[in-house]
Amino acid sequence: IPDYLIVRCDMLEEGLRSNTFSPAESSQGMLSFVRFELQDGGANVEKRFIGLFPLLCDRLFGPLSKVKDGKFRHETGGWLARQNRWDNRACNSTMQSNSLRVNGTNRSSSSFSMRNDPVIQLLCGIEGLGETKEKLPTFLEAISGNTETRRGVRVQYPFQVFPMPTQDAIMSLFMTASDPSLNCQPLSTSPSRQNIVRLFGTLLRVAPKDQRDLRQFFQNYHHNSSLMERNRQTLSLSPYGNVSSLLLSKPASNSVGNKRKKILTHHVMLTMVEYFLFTFLRFPLALPYQTSQGPQGSHSSLILSTQTTSYGESIYNLLFRCYLLHFLPISREYESNNITNQIPFGGFSPLSNENELFLRIVIEVWINGGLELQPTPESILQYQERRKKITPIATTAKLDYLKVAYDLVKVSTEYDPPSGSTTVQKCLKGLIGHALKDPLLAPAVFDCHSKSKKNTAEFLPWCISPTLTILQPHIYCHILMAFRYAPIHVTGSIFHAALDLWLLWLEPW
């Protein structure tokens, strides 16, 4: 290890805390720590790494704080929010020489490439970008490590970060999981709510019944609400019922408001990799106001910004592409004999819990974002009720759902999609393009088609990958809502971005 890197390792904690080093210097020091010291193991090294984790997150994204509008945003100074490129000269020359030595080649060092940036090397590694076959440890692998010490580490993630509909769904899920006898409002059957059930109920390492902080508060909240309701019913039977109801109305309202405020001071307990993924994927939606993309004001997320891409955003886009390769690898082989109705994904390999976790967080943060599209059966009933007032024939005739799809769309909250960020739109397009590049899609479709001719059953074997299967209902809802609510005659409208996603999805077929 170069001498200056040893000095950086000794000063790393203080440098991250005070932000005295450049992003390149801090990343190179952290990379050296992960690849050498952490690999040797030991209780002191593990403890030091756990202490460095929150400091590095604050430097990468900026500390998370609540601003005047009540939302959580990252403070200024985060590396990924910087407009200009940081100095990479000293670290870049050292890293290039090490990279040449690892590859065993004698080619001369080339000019600077963003893939050689120490921040990229730290957060995803050159093996994730296909530049070398040498397996080198990365920060992402370190926080995913299953060592005895890191397995028990829990990081607090503010509950208020989630949109209000998401908070309500998590509350219902946690209360039901802790005590099934509680009479909680059932979760909707819409795809957005089912994603929350799968993500928070199954995939997160800390199960709802083990989220002691939130679970205990939700139970007390439900108990106090039930007690208040019983007292209100008892007092309403008195001869002064009207007076008692007037006296109860204001305190009840304040009590609900106070309970909502108390909820916001609680946290969801996550592992290090879960915390990093939530923070990384939410980052484009929580930039500081002075660097936030898009115009300010009402419905600003419906209009995409055309600003020049900053260096921090370019680093973010490259990291996301690297994480696509890491968490959603493309299938390598197709097993034709596995296509039966007992196997949900036919000849495709199923996603691991870690792979599905990444995909579900993308869906919740970027696509759903607290927006809830009513389930199709409920929408059809409401549509028929509306049409009944116009013509009775519409309620008896068979509906062509594709023709009336526009009228079936009605969100439960004001439409303000998280996907209005330019960075999010680029990454969503990259996600769908990556999933559709699976070379096994074509043979799977042809195989299913040939077998469907011989099969007399009404079902057709499933012929798309697990990634596309999970994405499909959410992308469908996203496109429907954009077509229904986003302006079409405004330059940069999210309508056109949704149209591009739709055409990209249809292209292979």
C-alpha cells in the first residue's frame, strides 16, 4: 500500500467527519481500508467500519434533514450533488498503475475516464463495469457482508421520509403482523400496496414483528384510538349528548394530530445495505433546493428539467448501471423443460431475496411513491355507476377495458409522481432496457408458443423473466396515470417520458 494511503487510513474517520479531504482522497482511503484492513478482520476493525458507514453516507449524499416544507432533503455538500468534477490526478495515477498491474498488461495509462474515479471504484468496483476479471472487494460487498458483527447492525431510517399513503400502509401491515386480532383497516389489493407488503413484510431483514420501536407505538396508537372511540360513544348516550360531542370534537382532532406528529419521530430499523439502497435510490428526489432539478411550484414534478448534467449526476447514473448488473444479472441459460404452470417463471432463474429487494425499493421509491391507483374491479364499478346516470345500456353491455382505460384511472391522492426527476427518468429507462436485453426472452416466447399449440388447457405458460413480471403491473399503472394526468402539450412533460417507456417495453414484441 502506498505510504500516503496508510496515512489516509489513519486519518479517514476524522477526514470524513470534518470533510477536509476531497471525494477522491476520501474514497481512495476508504477503498484501501475495505480491501486490506477489513479483509483481515478483527473486532476493532469491524467496529471501526461500522462507525465509518454513516460518515461516508453523509459525505456521499449530504446529511438528511427536515426542511421548511416538511419534507426530508439532503443538505448541501454531498459528493453526488456536486456540479463540477473533483480533483482525481494523484489518486487516478496511482489507481491506473495498480489496475495495469492487476490486469497483467503493459499498455500505457490512458486519459482520465469516469470509470477510474475513486468514488466509482469504492461504490461498485471495476469488476462491475467489465474492465477486469479480477474480483476486488467493494464497499457494497462490505455492507452486504454476512459476518457475525455486521449481521446484527441496525441503522435508523426516518419513518417520515415515506409518503403519507405509504406510512398508513406500513402502519396497517405492522399492526396486523404484531397482533392479527387488531381490527385494522385492510390493505388495498392494488399493486402499489402489495409491493409494500412484499418489501416491508418479507424482504427486509428486520421483520415487522421485530420492529419494536414502530410496533409498540402502533399498538399504543390503536389502543388509544379504540378507547377514545368507546368514550365518545358512552358520552353520546348522556342527556347532554350534543354538548359532550362538541366538547369531544376539538380534543379528538388535536389528539389525532399529536399522534401523527409522534409517529414521525420514530424510525424503521434497516441493515446497512438496506439503508444504503433506500438512501441512494431516494437521493435524486431529495436533492437540496438550490441543486434540485426542475422548476419549483405546484406540480413541478410533471415537467422534466433540461439542465446540463452535473458531474455528480453522471457519477450517479454510472453507479446505477453498475448496480443493475450486480442486482439484476441477465440470465445465462434457459431450461425449456421447466415450463409448467407449477413453476411461476418457467425456464428463468428466480430472483434472490437481495435482487428482489433492490427491485422492490426501486418500484416503491421511483414508480409508486405513495400514489395508489384503484384496483381494476373497483374502478370498473365506479365507472359503471357514473355511466348509469348517462345511459343504462353501459351497465349491461360488456366493457372493452382497453377503450375505457383512460376513464378507469383515478388516483387516491393528488398526482405528483416521484418519477418527474430527470435522473429518475433516465435510470428507469435504463432499468427497462436492461431487463428487456435478456437473451432468453426470445427462446422463452417461442417455446411457450409451440407448447401452447399442444396444450389443451386454457392457460399459457409464462414467458417473461422474474424482473419483468414484478415490474409489469407497476409500469402499467405509471403509464396509465401519466397519460391521464400529465400535460401533453408542454415541453418536457412526464407524459412523453411515460410514452417512451411504453414504446420501449413494447419494442421486443
